[in-house]
Amino acid sequence: MKEPNPSLNRRGFLKTSAATTAAMSLAALDLSRFAHAAGSDVIKLGMIGAGGRNTGAASQALTADPGVRLVAICDIFQDRVKGAREAIRKELEKKGRGDQVQVPDENCFAGFDAYKQVIAASDAVVIANAAKFHPMHAKAAIEAGKHVFVEKPHGIDPAGIKVLQGVIEMAKAKNLCLVSGLHSRYHAGYQELIKRVQDGAIGDIVTIEENYLRPPYGVNERKPGLTELEWQCSTQYHFVWLSGDDVVQSLVHNLDRASWVLKEAAPIKCHGLGGRSSMTDPLYGNVFDHHTVVYECPNGVRIYALCRTTTGCYDECSSLLFGTKGKADVLRCRITGETNWKGNPGGNAHYQEQVEYMKAIRSGTPINNGDYMARSTLIAIMGQISCYTGKEVTWEQITNSDFAFAPKPEDCHDGMEAPVKPGPDGSYPVYIPGKTKLI
């Protein structure tokens, strides 16, 4: 995947983080000024999920604060757990801080219930695994009194968002961090541009165009010996019951920025179209390879949102704002028209969110990103369901719905039957717009 700013490429973190963080001074963190709630300067960090995104998030948290110790990791697969441990240790050793990785073999956990053991061993967790489980795992951590960073999306269906909304309130009541992986909010350049737009730099906003067009990602060949369940979990981005598909997985970033620009206004309704045109081989599971959603927002503003995961096509990642007095390119931090302005599109918002997460824990002033976590994810879910069904979906419908992609997260367990089965040709059935009914 090619994006306009290399710092936005989540899965490339381990290749670039050394250069990104070398100029960042850690001397400013005076650990003697702080005491952890447990009476120690050490923050014990646990990883729920051992893929590339969480490996990056954990590495960044350790880099952000020399008092953090990685103490436990879990995943569905034990080889991923140990692979992540070694990758993070090597990354920290480059900085002379390999001793921050303190994960003995007995704290390498595998299986659907392994998150419970990581939570028990940790003061704070970073969660980035199959998005189906994000609300449930965040809830378990907050219930246990642990701080939480959770990657986007923050659920894949309306039922999951209802769980998340309870987690948000619980975190507030317990004075615990709940930090979102919707990292655009932590980008200084985007913050400045959006403030200028909200102050009238491009006049009244008329339309917003959001693009996330790229080849398929997270594509894995099926390894011999895997059960059907293991195979689907090993390539979770390509199965709806685990990932929620690409509007929810990827376009959620764009929709979060659009919602932010519109001062957190929720759309009134949307209509979408999508399907699978060419990525039909079994390794692409049962997700669509293209989506388009049109959102109607208050004051007549429309958001035209497109995402695609197809090879050999035009690629673009952008958030473009069109107003009565000019236009703004969010990712390039540029405003043109009656007002011309150029900001700094550089920086690493993924790293910055971990800096703020660790600072908040140490200072005792927790971050709660819950408001936009829930709203932006539900906007994406709304669009995804419209694409699957071919029906218009209103904000009232989606907020009142209890729909969940089966099976429920709490019903998933090791050795269970895979909920999706391939057809006679080996390919997996997909939803059919106009026939599929979900809400």
C-alpha cells in the first residue's frame, strides 16, 4: 500500500521507526517526577494481538517511555507471539534498551481466552487483533482496572458499539485511559488545518471526498495443516465475521477525519454500493473488493467515500474538503483558494498517540477518546451495511440496531466450527446487495 505520507503506513513501522524516533528526546521524561499507581516507576505493558500493528504499537510505547516493560503477549497463534517478542526486542536493542522486553515463555499465551492472562499480568494493554474482539477485550481490561489503547476499528457491528459505549463510561468512572487508534487526531498538522477550516478558511463546507484506494493487504497463502478456523484467523482481514470488511477497517480513518471536520456531526443517512469484482480467489475470503458510500450530513453537506482493495488499479489515499471559498487537502496539510496555507504533513501520529498514552498514565490525568471512537466507527459500520444490503441506512436505524455478525465474541472458543465455509469451487460466499438483509 502506498500512502502520501510514509508515516501513515502502519505496517511498515518496524522498518522506519528507528529513523523516526532518533530525533525525539527521551530525556524530557523525568521518571522521578512520577509514581505509578502501584507504587512503582515501572508500567507493565501487555499485548493483546501479535500482528504487525500491535508489534508497532508496543514498540512505540516502549520507545515513548523508558520506564515501560513489556511483560506479556497473546495471540491465537503461539508462533506469532514469540515472533513479535523477538521483533520488538531487536527494535529496542537498536536503542540500547532491549531490557525493556521482559516476556518469559510462561507469559507467551495463545488461544481465544489468552487475553485474560495478559490483562492479569499488566498495568496497561495495547489491543490490536481481530476487530470483532476489540469491544470485549477493552471491556475486560477496564473492568480489571487496566489502562487501554485499542486499535481501530472499535467494533464491527452495532452490537459491538453498544458494548464499547459501556466501556467508555466505565473508563471515565474508574479514571482509566481509553485511547483510540484513530491516529489522525494526534497529528499536529491535521489539528492545525482542521482548526483553520472550522474557523472559515475555506468558507462553508459543501462536499468532502474521501479515498482509500490500494491493493489488497494482509494477504497470506494458506499454510498446510491449518484447520478452517485457524486459516480464517490467520488472514482475518479477509473474513467479515472477524474484520467487518474494508469500510470499517480502512475507510474509518477517512470518515473519522470527515466527522472531525464537521465538528463531530453524525450523518443523517447514507447509501452505498459495493461488491467483489476480481479478488475472488479463496485467499481473499468473503470480503468485498470495492465500496462507495455517500453520506448526507446536516446543512446539506455530502461525504463521498470510496475504498478499494484491488490489484492493477489507480491508488490514492486522501481527505479532500471543498468549500465556498476554497479547498483543503488534509493529508498534505494544504489550503488553497481565498486563503492559502501550507502546514507540516510530516510526523508520526502513531508514535505520538503512544507518547500521550504513557504520559497520561504517569500523570494520573487519563485520556478518554470514547466520544469519537464510538461515533466514527458507527459511521463506518453504517456505510458497510448499506453496501452489503444495497439499502439506504439512517443514523436512527443504525444507532437503534442490535445487529451482530455471528458468532458473538464471547461465544468464540478454541476448536470451534468455522462460521464461514467455502463453496464447491473453494471460494467463500459474499453478501448480495438487494437480497441481503442485516438490520
